[in-house]
Amino acid sequence: MASNSTSTVHALARNPDQAAASPKRRRLSWRTQLPPPSDLDGSYSPAPDPHTALLQGHDHEGAGRSKHLAEDDNIIETSKTASKQMEKMITPYLVQHIPKQYNPLGGGLLARDAPTNGNTKYCYRHRPDLLCRRQADEPTMEQLQHELGRESQEDQQNIANVWSLFSAAPSKHRNLMLQGILAQCCFPQLSFISSSVRSLIKIDFVAALPAELGFKILSYLDPTSLCKAAQVNRRWRHLADDDVVWHKMCEQHIDRKCTKCGWGLPLLDQRRLRTEKRRIQLRASGQGLNDLSPGLPGENVLASIAGTKRPAPEPPMSPENAKRPCDQELRDQQASYFDQPKKRPWKDVYKDRFKVGTNWKYGRFSTKILKGHTNGVMCLQFDDRILMTGSYDATVKIWDLQTGHVIRTLSGHSQGIRCLQYDDEKLITGSLDNTIKIWNWRDGKCIKTLHAHQRGVIGLHMADKLLASGSSDNTIMVHDFNTFQRFSLRGHGDWVNCVKIDLPSRTLLSASDDCTVKLWDLDTHLCLKTFEGHVGQVQQVLPLPAEFEIDEDDFTAQASNDMSDTASLSSDRPVIHRAASPDAAPLPLFPDDPDRPQPPSYMLTGSLDGTIRLWHIPTGRCVHRFFGHVEGIWSLAADTLRLVSGAEDKTIKIWDPRTGKHERTLTGHTGPVNCVGLSDSRLISGSEDGTVRVHCFWSEGEKEKEIDEAAATSAS
């Protein structure tokens, strides 16, 4: 296009008629403003000699005044003539380039009629067919209009001609024009250009890119930067507050420590995370943004999904329209995800979890004391709404966590209750009266009583249809309710205080007063491994989730740098023997069945020697020892973010299981802490003093809102 326009200008310059009518002349100064005689009418006459006018005396005033008026008229007429000639010169250039620049949007020339050599070298700001053009700056345009209005009509026309030429010029011609203008600018003008260009060259890349690419970019930001990005403008806020970005943020931080920032948040409802993951994936990939609402502008493309009303039902289809194309079926399948009722935004979920995580970090919580048992509280379990506690007074109490009142008291055992576990339908209790009872806790009736041990039942654990119990008769009994059979595991030399079943690997961990922990095979009924190291009776064993991973170098750094009285020291780990390292391949536990799932990689144990140990199960090695309690440890509770321990010293300690760092110590009980329970927002402890202390790290109103939403999600 540049060559075509250049040839047109040269053709005008070589016109013989114009050349004859415009002989060569010196360019007039900007002060004279007079055209040559050939361009004016015949009435033109040269200006009189000023010396002659002075010799004529006073008589020259009238004649001189009339001559000056005639000169002014001639100048005005000359300016009009020059403007017309200028218009004739620039009109062909504008006619050539303007139609190729301002094509109609959504219509006009058909694809077959469109010019094949259209100018496509403009940047995105100067392409009218793009939606990402920069919005006009109102203050700048107002100032420009004000300054232009102060000029004369002729000057306004000349300035408008310059603007028109530059606006219609192709990119190559624009560069030439700008180079020539810059070459003529003085320093103050160059300074003005520099200050003006500094703000103009800033590009809003989020507005210029498709929504799915904006999601991808914003998902790499940390929460603080993401909140700042939402304050840029409306478009940024639509994208930065979208569920696509914050769902990934929740997956990265909730119930795990982020590998980038080291921050972890409490667990949220797993059911909602599962059901909405598919919908989020559709949003992130751009499906639904373009297919479901193709006619919406870029700024409102997200608003089409934010509605809560379902579309009106369509009329029955005619037989000839009964078959729909596959893409229509796919679109209907995608629409089913977007037509669901609007749930709580993931940003709000993250915000609430962030509040809870901050409360855990800085120790901000409320405490509620529950009193009702007449003897020491030995075991407990709770969920979002209810709490169950077992006591030496041979009763189980069911509490309403919202009100703190007792809902029901279950009586039936003749001696103290040492362990319990419940689900949605039943409650299982183990007592020192040598029995295990199965209850319907909703109506308080005892369904069945199991007589499996010769002495008191100290610990139990149920997984699916398997129930394991440990007793003071030094044995472990496993009840299989699928086959209605049971078998015993023998090997401990003293009381079995705690048992834990790992259902995927069909193994069992047991802790005993003989200071050992054993790993059992439930298929062969054999002991696979024995863990030795504690010098006191082992009261608790707690396998950690499969996703729990640690860096042992963190323990070493913590042990060498922390000199406080509650410092956790790394255990002596062998360096010479490669087999002792967790990175080395341990001996297989099931050599005859290599496809069988392996037990958890790590477990925690608590003992009356006052220490907590972290073990690497495949190698049987103690990875870390937690020191801080001055007396024996009775209970442990842990998740992927923190570890809680209760001890004989009447205190509760909170630890970071990945680094071994002691975070906080809670006091308040007047007796040994026999049992502790942990959730995302609560820590509950039971003591020998007969009380239960509920430490809530979230306000009751916010927790109630979360519970109601979880219930609504489960119902849907």
C-alpha cells in the first residue's frame, strides 16, 4: 500500500497543467502570508513605496486605509484559495487509505469482496475491529478541544488536515511522518513527547487477552497480589475474583502446606471440592465462555454465568428436529454445570479459611468449658455439630457443640469407658468391664454387646467392616463383620493401648505398654515389623495421611538453631549405611504380592517417657523426636498441618509436624489431659478433672454459615 500511495503523490506532482499554473518561486516567509501573482486575481497590484506615502502628507491616510483593507481582503481570499488547493492535494490520499482502515464491524464487505491487500499492519490500538482498543482519556481530550478552540478557523482546518493525513496513513508512512516530526522538535517539545508517551505505552494485557489466558496468568499470583490485581479496574476484578482462580488457590493451600509460600489452611468440605472441580475445569479451558454466551461483550462475558435463574423450558421438539448435532449435545452437557444454583464464591471460602489459619498461627481462639461427667474424661470424638465423650463414670455423653448442652447420656457399661468411635448410624464403645457395645446413638439403644477380651478394652478402631480392639490382656482382636468372624493377634508383652487399621494395605498398627509399636498383616495375622525406641509405655500410635511428606533437612536446621526449652531435636540418623535413608529403596513388606498397596509412609507415637516420635514406616527408622512435655504423653491428634498432644503435665501443645517446631502451649485443665481432638477450626480436650475444653478458632456465626452451606451442598 505504501508504494500505491507514493505513486499517487508523484503523479500529482508531475501533472503538466499544475506545473504550468504553478511556476517555481521562493518560499514566502511565515510573516508575509502573500501568494505569488499567478495565484491571485488581476486586481492585485504591488504595495506602494513607503517613502512616497510619507511625501504625500495627510492626503495619503484615506487612500492608505483603503489599500490596507484591500490587502486584508486579498489575504483572506488567498487563504481560502490555498485551503481549497490543500484539500485537493490531500483528498486523494485520504480517499485511498481511509476505506481500507475503517471497515464496518460485523457486516459491510463480504469476505469475497474484501480487498486482498488490506492494510493489517496497525497496532491493536488503531484497529477499529478489535475489542481491546484503549478508551479515550477524557481530561486529555477536553484539554485538546479547549486549546483547539482558541485557534482561528483556518488554523483549526490546517491542524485537522494534519491529523487526517496521519490517521489515514499506513504504518510505514506513519513512521516516516513521526521520524520527520521528531527531527524538527526542540528539546522542550521532546520532553513533552516523553512525558506523554510514558503513560500511553502502558498496555492492559489482561483486557487484550482472552479470558482463559487471563485466568492462567492470574493463577500464578499469590493471594496478596491477587487481591491487589482486583483493584486495578472492573475487567481485572471480574477475572481476579473468579472461581477459576480462587479454586486453584484453595487446592494449593487448603489442607496442605504450599511449596511456594509455605502457608497452609484448614481443610474444607471435600464433597464440594469434588462436585465443582469439573465445572471449574470447563471455565478455565474457556468452554462455556465462548460456547454458551458468544454474543456477550468481553467485559460482561463472566456475568452470563453468575446468574442463579435457570432458563425457561423449551417447547417439545418436532420430529424433524429431534436429532441434534454432537456439538449441541456437548453444549447442553456443559450448560448443565453452569445452570446449577450459584454457591458461595471460592474467594470467600479462601478468605474464611485464611482467617482460621491466621487464628491458629497467632493463637486467637475462644474457649468453652463443658461440665457434666462425674469422673475423668478418657476419650472423645466430634464433628461440626456434636461431641461424644466417654468417662470413668461409665457413661457416654452426647453434646451439642453450638449450645454446649448435653443431648443424651448413654448408660450400660459397668465400669469406665476407655475408647469410643462413631459414625452416622452407630457408636462403638470399649470399657474396662471387658465388653464392647454397639449403640444406635440417635435413640440411645444398645444394639449389641461383644465379649471378646478377658480383661478391659483399652483401645479400638473401626474401618469399613473391620473392628479392631486392644486390651489389657495383651491381645488384639479383629472382628470382620462381612464374614462375622474374628481372630486375635498376639505378640505384645503388656497392655495394648491403641490400635489403628489401614484399610488399603490391610495392615494394623498397635502401641503397647511394652514400649514397642508393631505393624501387623491382617491377611496372614503375622507381625511385619516392630518399632523400638521409646523408654516408656507407648500410649498412642497415629498413622499420617498418604499425602504427608517431609524434608528431613528441616528437622536438622530446627534442632541446631532452636535453643528454647521446648526445642525438638532430630534423632541420630545413620550416615554410613545407605539403607537407613528414606531415599533408599526399603525391603518390600509384601514380597509375594508386589501389587499390594503399601502402609502409610509415616506415623507418630506418644509415650509416657514424655516424647513424641516421628517414624518412617518402610525403613523402621525414627526420623524425629519432639521434646517439650515434662511428663508422659497420653493422647495425640494430627492432620496435614499440625500436631496436638495432651500430657500428664496438664498442658496441650501444638506442633508443626513437618518441621518439628513447637508453635503454642495451651493450659487450663487442672488434671492430666487424657484425650484431644482436632478439626479445622476446633481443638477439644478432655481431662482427669472431669471437664471438656472446646477451643474454637472461628467465630460461631461464621462456622454456622459454613455448616449450612455444606449441608446444602450435600443435599444437592
